[in-house]
Amino acid sequence: MIQLPESSRFHIIDELKVLPRFGHLTPRPIYVYLPELAEHDHRRRFPVLYCHDGQNIWDDPHCCFGHGGWCLNLIADELTREGKMEPAILVGIPNTHARFREYSPGKTYDDILAHPYANYVVDVVKRHVDRKFPTKKDRGQTALLGSSLGGLVSLWMAHKLPETFHKAACLSGAFQVRDRQNKSFVEFVKERERQDLRIYLDCGTVRDGAPQSRKVHQAYLARGWREGEDLCYFEDDGGEHNERCWRERVWRALVFLFGNATDAK
């Protein structure tokens, strides 16, 4: 049983209100957490962070094989109070039994139009959230975040849907995943021209894909991204592939996406 935040700022969108329209996707509820300022200033609008594996990102001490949740809501609240990040709306999109199929590129990294999950996030989830909550709708105020496969799909969606997303954070990216044409994500990046995207990338050094993450980082630098400006890379010495480690370092991603880039180091 998922333990969700007990807060008047936490909202659950019933799965029947956000039914997938394309492809074979399982319906799911969507979780929305508003910043504290939203309760006091009803005219203000806020940037939005769309998070994959959205049932695991809250302050649930029992989830995720005993590692606990990300506590993203508590961390965002603390960073906001400290003035280190702009108040932002957090949207959690839960995974399903078909997580690998939903988060991997499938046929090709080069075409996202036929990807059911990406279409679901943009055409169903984002549209509903924009209608019901005080969001800033433009691309400059819209970000993606995830870990492992969720990190991979965050970067891929940002690259292929830049009219919708300007920022993406990838923790412990599953960069070993190739499309059915046998192309890797690092090859995908190497083929791209530099885009106006703000990218956070990290990994741990213990069985967490550090060699692949280093290659992706170097590929971004080679394509023109600038460390500390529109790219932030962090390597967690001793970090492993689990929610405890992501919880400990996700603050860097939040600060880089919604605050002062220099504070993310």
C-alpha cells in the first residue's frame, strides 16, 4: 500500500479523468503536490516538474524495497523556504507493470510521435494539469525528472519534444538500453545539434552505470552544452542504484532546474 502525503496541497487525479488515448497503456491516477505559496496567493502561477515512477517520489518510508521514497515533496518545500529554488508544482506519474516498454524508446530513438507514453504525458496529463492547477504552461517553465529508465525517458522526451519541455533531470540513467535499431542514447546525443535544453545528469559509482553516464556527459559537452550553465553533472562516490541514494542527491537536480545553478554543486 502506497503511503501518500497527508497535506491539503496534495491532490489525486482519478485515473478515469486522465485515460490514455493512444496505444496500449494502463490507466493510472496522477499525483499533484502544490507549493505552499499556492494556498496563499491564488493568482500566482508556478513552473511544473513531471516525475516518472510517480508513486515512489513522496515521503513514504516503507516503499521501494525498504529504501523509502524520494521525499521529493519535503525536499522541495525545504529548498523553497531557503530560497534555493522557485516554488514549483510536482506531478507524479506512476509506473505500471509495463514500465520497461513505457519508458524505453522502442523502435527508434529518432521518432517519438508513435511512442504511447510520451504522447500520454504531453496530450493527456499535461493538458489536464494545466486546466486544473495554477501552472505556467510554456516550455521554459516545464521540466521532467526520473531515475534509471525514468531518467532515460526524461532526457529523450526533452530532446524530442523541445516545444513542450525545456528542462530535464536524469538520475542514474539506464543508458545501456538500446532501441530496436541497436542505437544507444549516447549515439543519439552525438548525432544531435545543441538544443536550448537545461540538463541535469548524475550517477553513483557502485553498480550504477557510471561508465555509461560519463560517456553521455562527454557527449553533451562535445555537442556544445556548457557545464554549470545548461548542463550539470554530478558523480556520487559510493552511490548505488536505489531510492535512498536518489533521495540524498535529488536536491541538486531541483536547484539546477529551478534555482541558482551554482548552488547545485
